Amino acid sequence: MGVTKSKPNQKSLSYKIRDELRNDILSGQIVPGTRLRQEALAERFNASRIPVREALRQLEMEGLVKTQLNRGAVVAAPSIDDICDLLDIRIALECRAAKLAVPKMTQADIDHLEQILEQYHHSQTPGEWAENNRLFHLGLCEPAKNKQLTALIKLYCMSTSSPYANFHLDMTNATDIKTVNSDHLEILNACKERDVNRVIIVLEQHIQSTKDSLMHYQTPCNKVTQ
Amino acid sequence: MGVTKSKPNQKSLSYKIRDELRNDILSGQIVPGTRLRQEALAERFNASRIPVREALRQLEMEGLVKTQLNRGAVVAAPSIDDICDLLDIRIALECRAAKLAVPKMTQADIDHLEQILEQYHHSQTPGEWAENNRLFHLGLCEPAKNKQLTALIKLYCMSTSSPYANFHLDMTNATDIKTVNSDHLEILNACKERDVNRVIIVLEQHIQSTKDSLMHYQTPCNKVTQ
DNA sequence: TTTATTGAAAATGTATCAAGGTTAATCATA
DNA sequence: TATGATTAACCTTGATACATTTTCAATAAA
């Protein structure tokens, strides 16, 4: 009778530390270049150094943290070129996912996307904008039902559209919200018509335009923090 | 006067353990499903459990190891569907990389690819075949000069064309070496002519054909090795 | 045969220690 | 004042020992 598996989705300490740290990095609360000292983190999370070190290794694999031997971990400070490279990865992953997803989309998937665009329309803060943008791109790719692909897209969506990625520059200028919105609308319409090719073309141009904007901002803002 | 930075490219113990373990997993020396006990690994590498645990976390992020709370780490046992999902990721990444790479290819890059095909032609063992296959796909993508993209491709090339991925089935049957060779030749010729579209089309079909072969082998071999 | 019980094995995490390498501050020198 | 060497504090890396908890497998009971 006793429920033996009472806590199936329990998480290891290193996951909790990793997730909280990732959130702090992406939200900009811990700025790029910041040193991440094991002792300090251990104290903050009321943990020993072992789970802290595991969390740092995981964040290193995600690219959010850089480590050097005997010099420890530092929040990664991606250059504009690095962000552009990440955006190319996003183009690769999201276009493939969309290609697989569009034919599989249910009415519920379409409705979901429509709802996100509605929320996007009413967004006020950059935070809301970024979150709804992320949700739209995810909603577009998730019907492909490729979990590993979705996980990668989730990671790269976050790290390219968060305050973390826009540390050097004023992203509100770099991206025109109106254009983004009309792009999303065009993608959604193409989804409704099951026009895979148009979805892909617009999606690629959509992300490419962010790359182009970044390139323009490359010259003026070359100040490296730290 | 002394050279202060005498060892710039020295590696942490966890990296060495990770790399050696990864090699063992991909080469099939440690088969999927095998439990990876911390103590045993620590003993094998003459290390303590700390770097072992870090190595396992890194391999977990790469997808080669699965962990469950209080149950430890196990070599991942990807299903055929999982491998197909990985191959879709490869199509995404490699086609994008090729699109960026072809216009940037130097004569040296072309020569390098030609040389790999030559070696491929003379390969005898499945190991040589796999290695040259990997080198060709990497050589095709590297001129894109996107380090993060190349790193991802390297990872997924390895994990989909190694004995690890072909654990359930007899891959020598699933993939026709001759077809692979002619595909590669066609891709190389398209590169020479700077015909990006043809490169992409053939490359996608080339990887897709592996997916198709896998699908055929899905029914007969459903034996899960714990 | 099924269900409990129980004990060994293993994972998770803490605390402490030692041996290096880095970093920064101090001090001496040109 | 600037430059360069020395030193000391700090931090990382790693080892070791220990406690707690969960799994897992073998045994005993219904």
C-alpha cells in the first residue's frame, strides 16, 4: 500500500544550484566577467563545494561559464561575434525543427502560438517581450517532437535573447519590436497554410536580421568589461 | 627571465577522466546500460570521487550518460528513435555550417576534403570508415569558422556514427559504404563548383538516408539490453 | 507465490586538510 | 616616479574521512 515512489521528480542539489545560477546569469543579475568563487557560492546556497563545482561544470558545458585551470570559473563574456555564431546555430536548429513541426501541428498548437502573439502584443517591459519571444520560438519548434532538439533550442533561445547576451549594447534599439511582431505573424500565417517553405524562409530572415543589427552595433561599443 | 607560463594548455583531472570515459563509451568498450560507479572510476583513474563526479556531470550534459537521483550514472542507451532525433540535429547543424562554409572554402580546404575521401577509399575496418566519415563531415563544416557550431557537430557526428550508436544493430548492413562514398564525392564536386544549394541538398539526403535505414531496422531488433 | 524484512552497497553531501598556482600588495631599485 | 622582484594571502584543485539516505538484493514469513 505504501507509496514507495513518493518523490520521483526530486532534484539533486547541483541541479538547483545550476538552475538558480543560470537564471542569475541570463537575467543579468550576475554580469559577464564576474568571478564565481566556490566558497562564496557554497555559502550562498548553504551547500558544500562539491555540488557547487558540479553546477559550475554544467554551466561551463552550456557555455555560460568559462573556467581556467587554477583560476576558477568566470561568467562568460560573449563577444558580438560569439552571439552571431550562436544565432547561426539558432537558425540551423529552429529552421530544421520548424520544417519537421509544421506538418505535425495540431489546431491546439496553432491556437497556442496565436495566444502567445496576443500576449506579446500586450507586453510592456523588455522582460515580457523576451519571454514571449522565447515562448513563440519554442511553440513553433515543439510540435516536431524531438526532445533533444527542443532542449538545444531552449538553451540557445535563452542565451541569445536575454540581458546576458545584450550586455555590451542597448538591445532595445538593436531590435525593432514592430518588425519582430510582423515576422511572427507572417510565420504563424504560413503555419496555418502549412506552407513549410515560407515558414523556414521567414524564420531564417527573422533571426538573420538580429545578426545584421548586431553587426551594425559592433563598431561603436567595443568596451570590454574587465 | 624564467618562463612563467610554462603550462598553458594543461588540463584538469576531470577533463582527462571525461575524455577517456567518452572515448570508452563511443568506442563501445563500455556498453550502454553499464553502471558507472564513482568508487570504481575513482580507483581506475587513481583519483578521488570529486573529479569523477565532475566528469560524469559533463558526460551527462553531452547526453552520453544518464543519472537518476540516488541511483547514480549509467551509460546512456539511446533508442533508434533517439538516434534518429540526433541525426535530425546533425542535418540542422551540418547543412547550416555547409551553407556558411562553402563560400569561404580555400583551395587548401578542398584539397583536405579530397585527401580524406582518398583515405576513406582505402579504409578497411569499420573503425577507419567511421573515422574518415567523421573527418569528411568535419572538414566540410569547419571552414564556416563558427567554433561553437563546429563543436556541436563534432559531438553529434561522434555519437551517431560510433559503435555506441550502433549498439542494437549491425550498422555495416544499415549503411551502404558505396552510396556513402558517392554521396561524399558529389558533395565535394558541388563544393568545387561553389554550388551551395546542391551541397545542402545532397548533404541532407545523405544523412536522411541513414535515418531511413535505421527505421527499417527498428522492428527486428527491439531487444533492450537492460 | 507473493509480500515483508533486513542488511549490504552505493549515492549524496559535509567537513577538513594539503599542495599547488594566482593575485595583489609591499618593498627595493634605477 | 616608475619599474621590477619578493612575499603573503587567497583560491583552486584534489584527497580523505565521515554521516545520512536510498537502492537493491537476499532472506524470511504469510
